[in-house]
Amino acid sequence: MIKILITNDDGIFADGIRVLADIAKDFGEVYVVAPDRQRSAVSHGIEIHDPITVEKVDFPVDVDGAWSVDSTPADCVRIALNNLLEDKPDIILSGINNGTNLGGDILYSGTVAGAIEGYQYKIPSIALSLDGNNFDVCKCHLGEFLKRYIDMAMSSRYVLNVNIPSCSADDYKGIRYAELSKEGQYPFYFSEKKISPRVSRYDLRLAGVAPMAENSDVHFVKQGYISVTPIAPNFANFEHAEHLISTGLFEETANA
């Protein structure tokens, strides 16, 4: 039996984390450490100015321990690994998020950040997101996927970004490797409302669904597949190093 740490960004009593814990408890010890409230779109933020309050809670699923944290998913994982759990977990599951994390949207996702924090600690980690509110595919097929991953493919070299369709179990088509689409699912813009001559309020709006590139995560999820994309955060881009060096930006002093 393995040890599983679960977090999310929708809050510790969200439906998705309850469903995920109920599925995961068939595979080993489950510990839930998640934000005390909604923390969507906090990206990989952490608290550095104020103390963080942690409370042991009665979780609606029979798990081996559950704590709420008044901070971000990344902090939940950090506190779990450094303070709450006696032993390092074998795997970290972040989700199931209410809404997809596709393409460029992963940059903003607290769900993905929770998994990436596990990657930082060299722990196999999966971010799981649902395209809607219907958990049928999760309840019928996600357990099988997790078992196959644990038995055959568990790796700390990358994070799996998994998006699950919200279709019925009968309309589910399977699991596909998917490329990360260049855009997120929804383009955003802001609408302006003038409050005074010098002050405006800007409300977030959606501009409709972005085009779906073939073989992308967006494409497969909308077709009824679970999309699986490996991501490995590395902000160094050596592809452009030759150009940068050729610009003459760098120089050495006479003492070099």
C-alpha cells in the first residue's frame, strides 16, 4: 500500500477533492491537506509575510488524516511534507479541479501548482481537472487510470496534467496523450465601467471558446477523452541562448 497526499485549489470541502479521496483510498493511505477556502487561479503563490493557520478537520471521506490550511495549494504541499506527514508520500494528487486546466491556463492554476510543488520535491505528482460538474467518468474510469499509472508509469521526472471530460460514462472514449494547446480554453478580456472621471472598474469576461488544435488537450477533452499531458517546469530556454550571446550583450572585464 502506498501513501498518497491530496490537495486542491477549490477548498478542502469541494466536491472534487471528496470524489478524488474516495477513489484514492482504494490504493493506500490517504492524507488530505488543502486550502480552507476557494483558492483558484492563485498560480504558484506562497505566503511569506503572515503566519499560516492549519486545522485538523473531519473530512467527509474516511481518510488517514485531513488538515485545512489558510493558504495556497503550494503552501499546502510544503507544510504537509515538512510538518504534517511523518514520511514522504509516494504520490501527490491535486484536484479534482472544478473546471479544466488546458493549454496556457496552467500558468494560472493553483491545481497545477500543487502538483508542481510535489515535482519540486521529486515526488510523482498529478494535477486533475474536470470539464464541468458531472463526475461520472471520474467515478467509473479514473480509478483504473490511477492504478495503471501507479503500477506502470509512476515518475518524478515530470508532472501529469490530466483533464477529464464531463460527459456520461457511456459517452466516454478512453485516454489519450495530448499536446498542450498554445492557448487556454477560453480567451479573456475585461469590460470597463466608469465609476468616476478618474476611476474605472474592470470585470472579467469570456470571449468564447478558442480554436481547438488537433491532438491538443482541448480537442481530446471535448471529444470525450481523458487527456494526459506531461509537463516539466524549466524556465531556462537554451534554444535562444545562441541569439542572446550573438547580440554582444555580454562582456568581460580586463581582470577576467
